[in-house]
Amino acid sequence: VRLKTSLGSISVGFFPEVAPEHVRSFLRLCQKGFYNHTAWHRVVRNFVIQGGDMGSRNPPLQMAEASGIRRLQPEFSKMKHVPGVVSMARGEALDSAETSFFICLAPQPVLDNKYTIFGKVLSGMEVVAKISNVPLDGIRPRERVELISTEILEIIP
């Protein structure tokens, strides 16, 4: 999938053999355009950049559209949170992952076996670095960094 952002494009490959439901859900949300015009809403230097929060979508999702979003059961693996890994964000509850995801900027062993890894950046780590270095107000970018659109490039059965 190509993530077209306001700072450039990031290409992501997936691990369906490791996290099939997370990959399926992410691709379905991309296909429906749910991630289009959302913001990279959380940046923690040397940790992660986070996007995919439907609350940051402009224009907001309509109620009927939002009904397509569902909670995901964890699919933990032995994979490690290393730079470029794409993992699903969640709240306190293990099954609270829905749409928000993050990309690791550095090794994060504290996240291993606690968050579901479902992909990895194939190209565009320089764009990830640009996003990670924008001016911040706490953990929020001062100026909106947008995930303009997603494009499914190839699906390999």
C-alpha cells in the first residue's frame, strides 16, 4: 500500500501470515477510503509516528460509514518492533485496536508481544523521518501532517 502524505509517500508491505485479521482490516479500510484525509496525530521522537485516528479525518466519517469499523483481537507474534515496523495502536484493553496505527522510529522492545505488528515500511523511511521531525506541541504536530490517500498497489495471494 502506498500512503500518500503531505510530506511524501510511504510504501508498506504486510505480514498476513502473522496478523491476518489486522492486514485484512487495514486493507479494507484503505479500500473504502477511511484513511484518506486523516492526520499523523501523534509524534514521539525516537519512538513512533502515529496515524489513522478517525477523529482526525477531514471531513469526518458519517455514522453509517463508521459502522464498518470494528475492534480487533490481538495477533501478537515473535516479531520485534524495529525501525519501520507498522503496528496497530490500541487502548488499555487488548482488543481495543480499530484504525489507529504507528510506525516505529527506533527499536522498541517494550512494545514487543503487546501490540500487533502487521507490516513494515518498504520505502519512504525518509518521509517517516520528516514526519518525526516536524515542530510539535507536546506530541501533536503544530501544523497538520495529512495522510492524503492510500493506494493498494498489489495483492499477492
